[in-house]
Amino acid sequence: MKQLFVTPFLPQKNAPQAGHRLAYDYLTRLAAETELDVLILSRTPVAEKDIEFRANVRNVYVKQVSRFDMLPSLLANPLGFTPRFYSRYTKSVAAFLGELVERNRYSTVRLEFSQCFPYAPGLRERFGDRLRIVMGVHDVQMQVVLRIKSIEGWLFARQTFALEQRLLKLADKVLVLSHKDAQLINGLYPGIRDVQVVPIPLPAFLKDVRRSEQTVKKGNILFWGAMQRRENEEALLHFVDSTFLPLRRRGLELKLFVVGSDPSERVKRLHGDDICVTGFVDNPGKYFESADIGVVPLLSGAGVKLKTLEMLAAKLPVVSTPLGAEGVEYDGNLLNVCEIDAFADVIERLYRGGAASVSAPSMAYQA
């Protein structure tokens, strides 16, 4: 049985972005079960040396696209256009994909991430039910758009709802990362054929994390995430102003570690005696081992937050907004969920060794 895995990003084992790491894991597991080819639709050049999964699959195809490739889709249907879905779509790639499926006679095409879903209508029209289409949903885009505090939030909401519903209904199977997203999709879009929750694998570095009284440094706070994502930068800057600096002024000996790839100049300027901005690190394990508290002060975004799962898996006490804990199924006592206005009080209680108010959702990841 031959399958094609289509992704808008280069999956890598230790990629800075959690979604790219997940895609790598799903891809390599799928390659162990079937004859697998991979099509990468990338905004940037992909070097052969960076394709870590090459030995696991049969063929790897790379098509480079640009932001300007969205213009034909916009002009063809301005009232139904949404940039979140069409950022990787071109007619030339659609033709290439169709010919690839025809030539290699794939039984299944897996479209990973929403950016690849617009290729489903062409595949369904050309191959009908002979081709099985699987869609890997990392974020429900309708929820993302509604939470965005920008022009996109009101300009593309209607189009996103209509398009996401139409595309998901073309899939034979829709894979999601949490029961919350499964319920959300079934509630928003009745009639989706098959929605399944897939386990979230943990990154390899967590298996070597050993937290103890000797490694943990009191007052170390960990902010963990890819800093090129707008919601992470927004959350960090608000946390520093609303929580971290006021706690420092109260006399708490805290140090904040901002660990994640591609921090902006604005974030880099935070670096100093009390705030360490690391940028990308190959192995963040030492920061997990030394942290006293992890924080997920997210104010926007959608989908299960892998950063929350990863810190909990390392047995690190976590203070999170409800949005940062969304989709996290956890039944332990390390997760403290509160609104951002209460972060300072909860962190101070944890710092001083007291109990904090604890929410107990269940956990859905696998080691």
C-alpha cells in the first residue's frame, strides 16, 4: 500500500516549532507501516541535508511557493478567500499533485496542516472515492480566526467557516490532537465522516530530563515556545509587564528564561540580569531541569498547547491561562489554571511553598 504525506513545512525531529516535530513523528511512524512518499510545500528552500527522514521513506518531492502565489486564489474568488488556507496553494502544485497520485497509484493521501487542505477538492474531483484522503488538523482555523485581535478576525471569519467546513467534509478521516478539538469540529461542522484523536508523542529530549532538588533552582521561571509565533511573543511581553516585573519589585528573587527559536529584536532587548533570552537551543532539557515554575500565559491561539503538555511531562509545576491549558487532558496536581490577572498571586504562592488553586483537566500524550 502506497501513501503520500503532504506537508507545508519541513518535518524535523528537533524542529523549533512543536507542530513540525509532531509531523516528523507522525511521518516516521507512518513510514514504518506503509510505502511512503513525502511532498513538502515550502516557503523557503529545503536543503537535502536537512531532510532527516530521507532514509525512512521512498521519495521526497519539494515544491517551493511564495506569498504572491495566493494572489490568483484571491482574484478568482475574493469573497471566499482566506489566507490561512491558501498560503500554500497554487494551480501548478495542484496539477503536479494530481499527476503524482496518478503515476504512483497511492491508496491514501494525508494532508498535514490546514494549509494543505485546499488540494482536497481537486483530488476528490479527479479520483473520487478511489483515493482515501486523511487530514491532520493541528488547529481549528475557525477558532484561530475568531481569537485573533486584528483585522483578520472580522474580515475572514465567514469565509473561514464556510471553507473549513467544505474541506473537512471531503476527508475520509480527520485527525485531531485533543478531544476538545474533536468536539469542536463535530459541533461546528456536523457531517464530518470520521474524526479521531491521535496521541501526541513527547519530544525525545524529555526522556532524559531528571528534575531533582539538586537541579531545580528556586525562582527560575521557564517560558518555552517558538518565539516567531505571534501569540507567543504577545504572551511573553504581557507576562513580563503584568506579572514578572511586579513580582521582582515585590522582592521575589525570580529569573525568567525565554527558551525558543527566532526571538524578535523586541524580545531580545529583554535580555539582562533577570531575564535570559536563549534563542533556539538543540537540547532544552537543562532549562526544564533547573526551572522552578513553567508559565503558559497565552492570550490568543487555538488547539492543544504542546508546550503545556511537555512541561507537565517533565513534572514541572505550570501556571497557565485557560487558553494555554485548552485541550490538555491532565489529572495530576501540577497544573494551575487561572486568568492572567491572577498569575502573580499564584506564582508567589508557589514560590513561597504554598498551595495554588489547581484545575484538573486529563492528559492526552504518549511517552
